[in-house]
Amino acid sequence: MLIEIIIATFLVSLVSFVGILITSKHLQKIIHYLISFAAASLISVVFFDLIPESLEILPSEEFLNSLAYIVGGIVLFFLIETFLHWHHCGKERIHKKPTGSLLLGGDFFHNFFDGLLIAGSFLIGNQTGMLVTFSVLIHEIPHEVGNFAVLVHSGFKRKKALLLNFYSALSAVLGGILGYFLLDSISYIIPYLILVSAGGLLYIALSDIVPSMHEHIKEGHTGLAETLIFVLTVIFFKIFLTLVH
């Protein structure tokens, strides 16, 4: 059973290399559209996936308290970003880098929770495990494309962005292994950790990525295409995540 979990989570991690399909030449032409896609995908994952997933586990009386954990995640990622700005103060182009670093941190936990989910599904049965793995794999494809775009926009070279995205995605394997051995012991804290992660990803989307869209509009672009991509991406994720859950 452990071998199946490791294989499944590793396959999900490999999805992070989807950015390799986008050539450097085309990336420069579509980066602003991918940034709009990334912002919409992060916001959609937070509101249509992470928060509902945690609220399904928590008792109903914990609903109001759950908001505090989301706010806590926002504050935590704000403090981390502030520290990164201080730590790298004065370095060339470093004003872009914290966004990518924060995204990797938030996505590390997101993928870790996916690993826990896959482990739990395999503990129910192989068929359930394979179905859940396929579902996670499919919904990670557009999400990882967005992550790759944000990392490149944050100043990382294409090759480094791919590798860092993959290293972050490998936390799914860690989540799968720990889930196999410790799921019963740590299950009570998982929904709270998911909410903190949701708050962090929401902070990244609204404070860093959406402003990047606005900067592009200020440079003389109408922003109509970016806005349309944003709206359509949210609609797509709402329909898609409803179908796979």
C-alpha cells in the first residue's frame, strides 16, 4: 500500500513540469495572460477547494473560528514577505522575488495536503485511491501552469522556476508517506492547517499577483483580455472543482 501511495503522489508531483511545454519565446508573449490566469486559479483554489474542504471536516460550530485561521494565514504570509524584503534590501530586482518565494511556501503546504488526501483514499481502497489521484492530477495541471508563470514573473529563470516548482510539488510525496503512518494521529489539525494555507495563498493572489495585472494595464494596455481570462478562469475552476469533488 505504501508503494502505491508513493507512486501516486510522485506522479502528481511530476505535473509541476507542465511549464516545460511553454517555450521561452512564447512565454514572453503570453506571460501577462498567464499572470491573470494564475491570480484567478489561486483565488479559485482557495474559495472553491481549500476552504470548503476544511469546512467539511470541521464541526459546524467552528465556522466562525475558521475565519480566524484564514486571517492568521494572511498575517503570517505578510510577515514572511516583510522579512524577505528586509533580508534582501538593496539587492537588484529583489522586489520581485518574495512573491515567488511565498508562492512556493504556500504551494508546499497545498501539495502536502494533496498527499495526505491521496494517502487517506488509498487506505480506503486501491480503486478509491486511483480515482482520487486522477482527480488531484487533473486539477493540478492548470494550477501548476499558473505557479510557473508567477515564478518566471517574479524573476526566476525558466529552468530554475521549473525545478523549484517541482521541489515544492514533491511535498505531496512527503504528505503521502506521513499520511500512511500518522493520518489518524494528526487528522484533527489538518483542517486548521488547510485554512492557514488558504489565507496565505489568498494573500499572494491579492497583494502581489493582482497588482501585477494592474501595472500591465497602467503601461498602456486596456486589460480587456486579462480581465476576460480572469473571469473565465474563475468560472472554469468553479465548474471543474464541483465536478471532481
